[in-house]
Amino acid sequence: MNKKLWMGILVLIPSLLFSQKPVDKLRYQAITPGFYHKILADTSIRTTPSSVAFKRMLAISQKSMPTRIDSYQRIWHQPPLSQGESGTCWCFAAVSFLESECKRLTGKEIKLSEMFFVYHEYLERATQYVKTRGETNFGEGSETSSIPILLKRYGCMPESAYHGKPSTYQFHHHTQMVAEMKSYLENVKNGNAWDEEIVQKTIASILNHYMGQPPASFQYQGKTYDAHSFATEIVGLNPDDYVHFMSNIRQAQNQRGELIENDNWRHFDEYYNISLDEFSNLVHSALEKGYSIAICGDVSEPGFDKTTGTAWVPDFDIPPSHINAFARELRLYNSSTTDDHCMHVVGYTKLNDEEWYLLKDSSSSGFDSPSPGYFYMHEDYVKLKMMNLMLHKEAARQVLDHIIK
């Protein structure tokens, strides 16, 4: 090898090494009172100051980020609504998704009751707890895939017919209610008192006490409906039209399987497992066609920042060029990616040839964002940390035609 070539290589190596150097930074930030404290102030709940100065990791970037809602191509949706002190993001995201679907398909702008679905979800979960002799995970978390199931079985109703909380509360407060139900079910298990009818009645009485009982019938625009007639005559959505996707390499791809996650207490196994490229492309292509998406995944990363309302992957975590199916799988395997939050994807834009998505977020972190009730998510965050999607089957027609022969 001649001397000039060697000299060229030696000159090139430092520049390559420098170009690989991470530019994003990490710092610790003290946790200060935010929207969640406003939620707690809605009741007699009072927080006791801790002697421990809690801090969270925060990623810092010099990159430009599209943090204006009006810079996004948006799909119609109802205004953001707080889930309060409840672990019901799965329901708020999916119900917001149904509202957008109703507008897209019928032109009607209807505010649906989230708590109607939550009420029936708890009853079904308690029944399953009895059937499995206490093996079913009983808690607040669930998956967006539960909503089409509940819609098909029970119908739906407008928010005006069922608020699911005392009129004196601005927000939902479920901590005490869930603790009471869990304590009761634990006593059922310890006493081997597996009487499904009695358990159903007891759980219903607890729900009725804290949430109120959904009405058997109600008035809407001058006409009387029940939940089933309202769902068919007014909302008009077919629950069977909604499909679910995940992406991992431990399960067979291009086939349906179970989302392995505690919140999937139903062991729902109708998730299409597709490649990461298809998973990522599906998000963008659906939005471009005018379809919104319910999305769930991990929001515990330093790059998921409520102070800026942005979700992105810092290069000290993993360089963008290294984000692939294997990097995603590692995080699923070691549980650094978990399905801890669901949101509604309602817009998209492009900046510096990179895709960004507008997400409607019902959590307190979402309302701490500079754009209350919204987050801005980079496409890399979807690839690395988002676990599952729900969307209309026609939005995924190209993927489904590839899978279903």
C-alpha cells in the first residue's frame, strides 16, 4: 500500500471517530409539583413532602424539533382530556381514536364516555379472576384492544349520559376504588370463595359507589337510546374493522399472536406481528391517508420529556443508525421497554427529512407539556420504544394483503 493512501486513511480516521461522538447530553432535574398535584387537590388527598430530593434523568439536545401544533398535518379529534388519578390511558387513547373514526366515517362529532368502558372492563376482569382462580392480573392497566371487544358486547354512550365520577370532582380518582376491589378479591382467593355471581355483585357495588352505575337508557338529541342502540344508530362503527399490530423477533412474523404484557390480561392473541420496517412505515402511511392510530409503549426514557413535550432517542442511548429490530428486541427482552402508556396519534410532519408525530396524551405528564395534552414524537422513538398499534383495517390494507393470502 503506497504512502499517500496510508496518509489518507490516517487523516480520515479521526474525522470518522469524531463524527461518531455523541452530541446529546444528560442531566438530572428535580421533580417539581405539576399537573398531577392539581389532580390530587381535586379531593381531600394531600401529599406529604418527602425528605428525599427525587430527580429524574433528562436528555438535552441542540437539534431543532417541531414543537408547534400548527406545524403538523392533523386529523380531527376531540380536545385533550385528563385521565385524572386513574390508570386508564388505554381507554382514553382508544376512545379518542373511536371518536376520530366516528368523525371520519359519519361526519359526527361525538364525545364518548370513557368510564362506561372502564366500568365493564373491571366487571369482566373480576369474572376472569374468578375463572382463573386468582391468576388473572387485576389492576388498572389494560390494552387499547379491549375497547373494540367492549364496544361489541356492551355498546357505548356519550359522556353527557355517564361521567363515571361524582359531580363534585373535576377529575377521576380511582386509587381507593381499585385498592378496595383488590382487597376484596384477595379475600375471595384466600377464602377459596369462588362464587362468580357474588363476586360480580360485590365488584359492581364498589364501582357503583365510586363511579355511579351507567344508565339503562338516556336522552341524546331528543331521542331515547340504550348503549347498544346508541352504538349502532348514532356512532355506527364496526368493532371488527379494527386491527392490531406488534413487532418483535421472538414470535413468528406475518402471523397473529399474543402481546406478551401484563396489561394484556385477556391474553388477546389477535396482534399481527410484522417487521420493524413495516411497523414504522404503517404509522406514517396511515396518517398520510387520513387515519389516526392508537399507540402504546414505553415512556420512561430520558428522551420522553414533559418540559419540552418531546419524545426522541438521544444518541448516548443508541445512535440513530443502530436502531433496528435487534436493538428493539433487546429492550423488550430486558424489560427496559414495557407497555406502560397509550396515546392517540393525530398528526404528522417532517423536519430535516425526519418524521415527527403529534400524539394526544391524557396523562398528567401530557398536561405538563408546553402544549397541554399533546406530545411530539420522533419516528426513532416509535421504532425503538412503541410496542403496539390499533387502527382501521383499511389503513393497513397493504400490510394485511401481504400477510393474508
